[in-house]
Amino acid sequence: MTEKQVKKLIDQIFINIFDEKNNLNLEEFMKKFAFDIKLPVAVYDSNTGEETWAESYNSTSFITFKNEEAREDWMLPKRNVESIDDIIDIWHETNQTTTERNFNSINVSQSDTIYDSENVWRSANCTKCKNIAFCDSCHISEYLLASQRSNACSYCLRTDDSTNCSNSYNIICSGKISNSLFIQDSSSLHECMFCSHLVNKRYCIANMQFEKEEYFQWKKAIIEWILTE
């Protein structure tokens, strides 16, 4: 993906969740919403010096997936070995961490370990996803931003350890959540905010029942608070 495409994706998801325009650039967005997510980092191919993106931070030697595949023979000629140190020194010549491992995926950028996905930016360990950015370990999801370990979600921002959520923001350990903000350990909520441990509710704020009209008055104020804090 290009930065322009990612910006367009963020704008589209903001409209769905907040009914408001996104005024943040990519760096500002990442700092505000993806600050705690384990994302690929920029490293350099040890053979070519080209910038690449890796999920693993611990290695000191890297090779891009395309360059690793291009090398036909990784065997080395046998040498005289007199110690374990000799073995380790020789091992360092081939012990390069492969980066940007993207399998059966298209339009993937700044990402590592992506499977069967399309339109992915700065993400890791995602499978069967489409139109996602700044995500880690998400699966079978689309239009997802700054989320972790979630499945079957769409048009969500900061959805963690959750499933079957849509048009929502800051959802934790929950399922079947729609059009909601700040939900934890709940299920089957629609149009709720700041709720925890609830099931089958709508128009609740802080686990209190509100009338529909009053609820939406508060939702407008809360969205403004989210986007301006």
C-alpha cells in the first residue's frame, strides 16, 4: 500500500465509527492509536543494505524474503573446525532473519508474516485480512486499524482480543459488538459506551440505561473528546 492509500483507509474507517473526518497524518495516527501495538520495525538487508521490515527485533542480520528465495544454494564449503566458537562464527554467515514474509498476499507494505491478505500496511501475523493497518495477529477481518489478536471484525479501531465486532472503537475481550465505544468483557451490545460485563444491551453508558435521544447526545460529546484529547 502507499501512504495515500493508507490515509484514505483511515479516513473511511473514521467516518464509519465516528461520523467525523480524520485530521491526523500517519505519524500522528500511529502515536495516538497504535502506540502499544507490536509492529514491524525498519531494518536493513545485511547483503544489499536495502531497507526492509521485520517482526523480530532481536536479530543482528537480516535478509528480505525475495532475496532469500533468490539465493539457490545456502550450503558452505567444509572448513577446518577446532572449537564451538569456530562453528558459531561460520553459522553467522548464513544465520540471517528473513523479513517481509508475505505469502499469497498482494499490496502489502512495511509488514511481516502476512498470509492470504490484501491491502496491508505496517502489520504483522495477520491472515485472511483486507484493508488493514497497524495491526498485530488479526484474522479474517477487514477495514481494521490499530488492533490486536482479533477475528472477524470490520470497521474497527483499537479492537483487542475480540471477535465479530463492527463500527466500534476501543473494544477489549468482547464479541458481537457494534457501533460502540470503550467496551470490555461484554457481548451482544449495540450503541453502548464505557460498558463492562454486559450482555444484550443497547443505549447504555457506564453500565447505565439511557434513552436513545439522550444517549446520542452524549455520544457526540464523547467522540469529540476522543478526537481532540
